[in-house]
Amino acid sequence: MSVSRITVALALLCVPLWLPPAAAQNKVRTETIQVPPAPEGETAPDAVEAPDAVEAPDAGEDAVPAGDPAAVEAGPETADLPDVLYDTSLLPAPVRRMREQMIAAAKTGDLENLRPVVEVNELPPLVSFGGETDPISFWREAGGDPEGREIMAIMIEILEAGFVHLEPGTPRELYVWPYFYALPLDSLTPEQEVELYKLITPMDRQLMEEFGAYNFFRLGIGPDGTWHYFVAGD
């Protein structure tokens, strides 16, 4: 991984990070049953044992008691994170087609071959917050080489990584590459760590840990095939 890659990333302005919603905590309502004393000489009825039936009816052996600090700490970090996907056959046809066109154009090594892909959109994809209207010209200037081939290589690497499906069924629904964008860095498995280092260096990773999230290049496509962005930075 060349030094210029992270230089490009940090030179671009920030994009709001998507954050998974915090998990809701369930509270168990309990009641105290007052059992009247049995008349003298009689044995209390079997219903006295009923309190066992009203304690947390759905709790299993591994359930965390309500109010336990462990439940609060585990919620935002582990719950409701999006699934990491690799099977591109799961993508809607317009998304799959757009992805394939990007990869095919980038593999030619000629940035101009990406221009028809860009122009499929009604508006050009976001490449920074500097107001650029011509992504091709911007990539020539911002890349590590005048031909923009490093940018094209990064685009291919990003699109060949795993992806996530964010906010399905909402106006903000997107398919985003790579999946690291939507996962806490400290939640990655050893296998995912290897995949991350195909994109960044250990020094980049350290900077991301200080920042608190993945902030290298990411690419988003809407369910209708609209290319929304290809950006990097904080």
C-alpha cells in the first residue's frame, strides 16, 4: 500500500459516518403476590408456588438480568450491526450492473472509460465536499499519479471486498463497500483484519483507531443503481 493512498484519503473532507442504532433494553415487570394465611388446621394450597412462574418468562440460562452493566456495554458494540456480505448475486440487478461497469472500466487503466459510468447518473457521484462537478478531472489531480491509475486500483479493491446493506426500505438505503465502514474496528475477526490490511497499512489502522472509525475510501450505490459517492477522509 503506497503512502499516497492515505495522503489522498486525509486530503479529502469528511463524510458523516453511519452508526448502527443502539439496542433497546427490555425490562421485566414483576409483581409481589400476597398469599393469605391458610385457616388453622389446613395446609396452604399449591398456588403458593406460583411466584416461580412470574419471574422473567422468556429468560434463558444465558439471559443477562435487567439493569446489569454488561447488558448496557454490549448493546451498542454488538447488537444491530449489519451483516457482512460477499455474494454479489444478492445485490439488486441495477446495483450489480453498476458495480460490474465500474470494475470493467477501472481495469482498462484509462480514467476516461469511467466517464460514461459517471454520466449514467442524473448527478455525478460525490467525490469530495469541494464542489467538484467533474470526478474524472478530480481523480487525475488527487491521485498518486497523473493518470489516476492508483484511484482505479483502489476502486477495484474496494468493490471486490465484502459489503453491507444499510438502512433497507428507507430513502437512505445503500449498498456500501467495504464493510469496514459500518463496523467498529475493534469488532473485526482475525480474518477480517487480514482483509482490512489489503486496503490500508498498520499505520493507517493506528490513525483510524485514534479517529474512532474506518475513514479510507468507501463507495455507495443506491438500490436503483445510482452511484452516490466514492470518497475518503475523516
